[in-house]
Amino acid sequence: MLPRATATRNMRESVTGKIGGRTHEIQRMIGRAMRAVIDLTKIGERTIWIDCDVIQADGGTRTASVVGAFIAMSDGIIKLNEQKLINSVPIRDTVGAVSVGIVNNQLMLDLDFEEDSNAAVDMTIVATGSGEIVEITFFGRRGYLHEEGV
């Protein structure tokens, strides 16, 4: 996240030289999401680097990163094809993500920061446009599911 994207100032991890666990988690999620919808054999010996900067961290940073990464990857792949550096656009499907949570015993979709911060259960679901689930990441307060009988 960029400095000032959150209520309290944070340093860019690239400046500190150490990438945190949350960043690694989001990087892996983005990578799995992109690999789920592209035929990597058709881009040759290339590496795709996608850099996602969060401008305003008001909830949904994971979901916004997946969607933004897909748009960036698609633009890059299309440009490679237009420049005749690859023979086709090897994107098989679209991919997106949404957050789901339980806040005050209510199921909620697309949580903002306050809802996410107060959620007893918080999930990120990554899926393709054709409905294939790529990933579900689940965070819950300890004992919540047992106590509430969910």
C-alpha cells in the first residue's frame, strides 16, 4: 500500500527492504488468479511482472489487486499480440474477486474497511468469469463459528 493509503502513515515495503507476510499472501493470490486464466505456453519465454499499488485502502485491497492485475495483464498481453510478439491472445477467461463477511451476524458482500475490521468472518473469493472457483481465503475470529453455531 502506498503511504497515506491508510488512516495511519505506512512506509512502502520496497523502501524498507522487507516484504511483509500480507504482501506475500496477496502476491501469491494474484499469481494463482492470473495463471488460472492464461495459457502460459503461448507467451513464450517471458515473465509477466504486475505491480499493484493500493491508492486508498478502505477495504477490499485483495479484491482490487486481483481485478487490477487482470486488467494490467490483459492490456500487456493484447499489446504483445498487436506488436506480433505472440501469435494470439492466450487469455482463456476473465477473473475477479469479491470479499464476503459476517458482520454483526449479517452476511455481507464487498466489505469496506469498517465492515472488514469488525467482521467475525472474512473471506476473499477469487473466481473466473465462467464460474470456476480459483481460491477462497478465509479468516475468522477464534471460536466464532463454534460459539455462534454457524
